[in-house]
Amino acid sequence: DVMFVAVHCALDLLIEREQLRGDRPIGSAQRDYETVHIGKVYDLQLDATAGTQINVQRVLDCWRGDRRASSFSKSGR
């Protein structure tokens, strides 16, 4: 059982995380932010700043439901 889930985060927070990690090429956060979701259809989209409990509940609700839309959905339901 596969779900295609997008996780969105504000660009300024991504850039901050990129710099703190120190193992990413500078500028990759912005490049990914601008391109990674283009042309994708997700079963669920999450906001990284919403908090773990909220996002976990949203994932579980989606997983238990029958309204998936991504290309990973069994029947495109």
C-alpha cells in the first residue's frame, strides 16, 4: 500500500535548514523548492510546520480513506 505524500515548507525555513546541516550544496533548497513538485499528483499534501501530531493524523486519515489520486493509487480512486 503506497501513498504519494508531498511535504511543503516555507522557503526561508528550508534555506535555514540547508545552512544548519552543512552537507547540502548552498542553493539546493531554493532550487528544489521551485521544482520538486512540478507535474506531480499527490494523495496528500502536508505542511511541515503544522506539527507532527497533526500531520500523522492527516496521513492516517488519508490512508484509511478511499480518495487517493496519485499515480501510485491502485485504481486511481
